[in-house]
Amino acid sequence: MTEIIIILLVTQVFAMMSPGPDMILIVKNTLGQTTNRPAVFTILGIGLGLAIHISLSIGGLSILLTQSPLVYKSVRYAGAAYLAYLGIKALISTSSNFFSNSLGAVSKTGKEAFREGFITNLSNPKVTLYILSLFTQLIPPSSPIGHKLTYGGVLVIEAIVVWLVFAALIGLPGFRKYSNQWSHWMDRIFGILLLGIALSVVIWA
């Protein structure tokens, strides 16, 4: 059991290092706010989304999702639509909407940040496939349900801790000051990135 946990932890760290919707959203909600509070709630939302993905995998529902083309594509399109919404919102916003300025912009509420993190993660079918591959390839089917829940809990905790450390590092005063100086362009960059991911999801659906 310990060996499997170690393999899962290492595998997930490398997976998290690959830029994706979760990472982009965390960066935006860290550098784009006056405090780290929105980033924390974003990460908690991502953690809940991941927990649901894991629960579906343990219950076998994720297999049904991936085997149903209609349902799978519906989830992909829904996720793409939400990412596109966030991207367009960033592109048309003023710098004070997404990135704090010298006058002190109002931080995004915890509820809004949590919702963004939760929906972004939950509507990402790649997370479903990732979790499904972990549980089918690394965890023996005969493993007790208690062990599977433990593995899932470890993955969720690791994701939250790693993202919190990541947000704390990029939220240091030096990074935040730099982001404020280039807030106008960073809004646009994040918007383009989110739209690009949304487009890729639609193209490869």
C-alpha cells in the first residue's frame, strides 16, 4: 500500500507540472487579486472537483462516462464553454477587474473563486481519464474499498497542498508587484490561453 501511495504521489506531481486549466486559473486568481484568499478558495474548489472525479472512478461511473460518446462529448463541450466564458471575461475586462491596481481593486469573493475552481476541474474530461488511468493501472481491482478511498484522499490532499505552495510562491510581493505593472497585458494573455484551451477541447472532442 505504501509503495502504491508513493507512486501515486510522484505521478501526480509530474502531472500537475503540466500547464492546464487548473494552473492557469490559479495563477490568474493569485496574481489578479489583492490577497491570496481567492487563490485558496480556487484551490479548494479544484480539490472538491478532484474528489468527485476520484469518487466516480472508485464507483465505476467514470468508465461509463468514457464509454458513452454522447455524454463524454457533452462534458467536453460544457467544459470548453466555461473556459471560453472565463477567457472572454478576461479579454473584455479592465485591469481593475482581474488584476489589482495601485488604487486597490476589490478582491474576488471566496464563493466566486471556489465556483470557478470547482467547475473548471469537474468539467475537464482529461481529469476523468487521468484518474481512471491511475486507478486502473496502479491500483489492483481487488484492493479493498478502504484502500481505494485512502489513495483518493491522499491524491486530493497532495493536490491542495501543492497548489497552495505554488500559489504562495507566485503570490510573493515581488511577483505581485510585477503583475500589477503589466496587468493590462496579463489579462489578455490569460484570456487568450483560456480560449486556446477551450478551442483545443472542441477540436479534439
